[in-house]
Amino acid sequence: MANKNFVEELEWRGMIHTIMPGAKEQLEKEMTTAYLGIDPTADSLHIGHLVGVMILKHFQMCGHRPIALVGGATGMIGDPSGKSQERNLLDENTLRHNQEAIKRQLAKLIDFESDAENKALLVNNYDWMKEFSFLDFARDIGKCITVNYMMAKDSVKKRFSGEGDGMSFTEFTYQLLQGYDFLHLYQTLNCKVQLGGADQWGNITTGTELIRRKLGSEAEAFAITCPLITKADGTKFGKTESGNVWLDARYTSPYKFYQFWLNVSDDDAKRYIKIFTLLDRETIENLIAEHDAAPHLRALQKTLAKEITTMIHSAEEYEKAVEASQILFGGATSEALHKLDEQTLLQVFEGVPQFTIKREQLGVSFVDLCADLTKVFPSKGECRKMVQGGGVSLNKEKVTDPMREVTDNDLIAGKYMIAQRGKKNYYLIIVE
């Protein structure tokens, strides 16, 4: 067993909401197997999943064996917890594709491959549910849990009291299916603990109850949940105006991912640095003290963004994200600008004024580009005057001659130029 105590580690990090009596003693007694369910409705996890993934990571680091359960079967139905609408259902090919993509992401954080006794497992409940007939399920599982017990769960009560469009029988059975997952893993892999978000408490305890009723009171199974993460202002964590913040670079670029963490509030940064990094307690407490002494330096946000971007993407992608950020706010060079890929370039300059010119218009002078073909300057005279004063740049290089020719060689990623007036006024010129 590792030296760290899992429950104590999570408690100081603010990652425990409810813990079933006996769970802590079980974890202190022996290496224990626990599972956490992951919804496979997309082929990438988003940062809302990260709390659960970090819990699995800590579980393994504390010497225990984590199981990530991809809910292929339950994903076909939809969990009513926290929802007011039915979910779209997935076909098997999509589920398998999503499962593989999710495993690749998890493998960056959790050890699935070594010969360690506590190496992680990835399982899919579709594998044991697909052959289970409705009659068998109704006879073997349905009779163990009363409807009264199921109706008492908050996730069910809310839907019956008028939230959303009511609840189908399909969704009503969800807690029994999740309960059966726990029973199956308990019997086949000696899995004694289920981990999840606070909204899963009802589903998880149905599982512990099913194990007890099916296997007898000596069969001990436990539940540990973590708080649902919100922002300090009470709004939902992990959502931006453009939607989820994904772990896959195809959906959220490393630059945008880095920016998300860099821009969290001071209060949020103090909580998130405990939850989303593996920094130890002393390091974090020192960082918080340093931040409180000089909040304007944003030491917490910078460390948080560095740790998590490096962990999810790589040190190289983190460096590129920092370099891209400095293009707007620091003394970045023309070379750094030319290294940007198209997606990052457009994200860095999102929101700045844009102009489009035709490719055949290249070859004009800089002053014609800025005062005739675009409206970077209201007049040629103003453009010449500001160039003479040394306040104008093209692609981060100072323009010294307003009559300099603008050519293909000035294009970034083959179709963009960045004009700059003074320190803060940027213009994106697109060449089509």
C-alpha cells in the first residue's frame, strides 16, 4: 500500500461530498477496487469529467485499483439524474468508437498498461448487459428492489413532480441497471466501492442495496461521492459561451484550454488548484499565500493553467499556448506569430476587427492596404504619420516605410496578416 490515505487526501482537496460508513476503514484495511462510471455520449471527455478522472488518479496513487466503466448500455438509455429531458440514444459502433477515444485520454493520467497489481481496468457495461434478456433481468434483479425504494430517490422525485416531460419507464429503470453494474463488478472483480458525483448518490446506493439484498448482509459495498463543481458565482463549471471545454484538441485547442484555466476567478483558482492538479498541500498553501500577497500577478491561475495543460496535452503544447498568449499581451516576435497554426491564430485574434481582400490585390503598398483596401486607418495621411512615429507593425514587425510592398511572403498560414496600430489595436486581414 502507498503511504497516502485516499480519504484524507481527497478531504483536504475538497473532493468528498458524502462517504458511506465503513468506506474509509475498508480502504485502510487492504488494496481495494473501486469504479467510476463515464458517459460515452461523445468521443472526448470534457473538463466536467475531470473531477472523476482525478479521483481515479488519486485512488491509484494511493495504492488501490481503479476501474473506469464506460456506460455503453446505460448510455443507450440516459441517466435521469440532473436532467429534465430524455437523452438521445447511441448505436453500438458509435459507442465502441467513443470508448476507444476515451481510453486514450484516460491513459494519459491513469496506468492501464504496467504489471502493477493495481493497474487500472476499462470496462463497458454493454458487454455484460447485451445478452441479458428482459425476462431474466425482471426476475433476477427487478424483484430485489421495490418501486417504493426507487421512487424515493431525488432524481426520480424531481421528474415526477413536474420537472421536464415526466419520465419514461426506460429512464426509470436506469438506477436498477447502474445497481446491477455494481453487483456484476462486485462479483467478478471484487469491486467494493463506487465513486461518483454527488448527483449519483441515489444510483450508487441502489447498487449497495442490491448487493446486500442479493448476496446477504455480509457482502459489504460502499459509496464515496464528490461535490459537483460550480463556479464561485454559482454558474455551471466547464461551460463557456461556445459550449464544453473538451480534452481533445480537435474540439478545444490547447490554447483555448489554457486560456480557460488562466481566466478563472481568484476564488475558483483556490479550489481548482486542489482538485485539478497533483501539487502537494504545502506547495498549494504557499501558492495561495503568494497569490493573496500579490493577486495582480495571478500566480495561482498561471500555475493551474500550466499544470493542467501540461497534464492533458503536453509541456510542448503548454509552451505554445503561452507563446500564443504573449502575442496579444506581451512582446512576442514575428517568428512566434508565423509558428501559429490557423486554428490557434483565429482563436488568439477572435473578436478583433477583420477585413478580407482578394489574393490578386497583393503587391500593393502598405499604406494602400491599410487605408484603401481595408479600414485599418481612416486615411493614408494618418497611416504615414503613425508609421513615421514608429507605432505601426505588420505581423509583429515594425513598418518603417509606408510604401513597402505587401506580398505572399507576408502571409501567415498562407492567408492571414496581422496589422497593429499602437500597442493594443489589432486587425486581422484575410486574403482569399
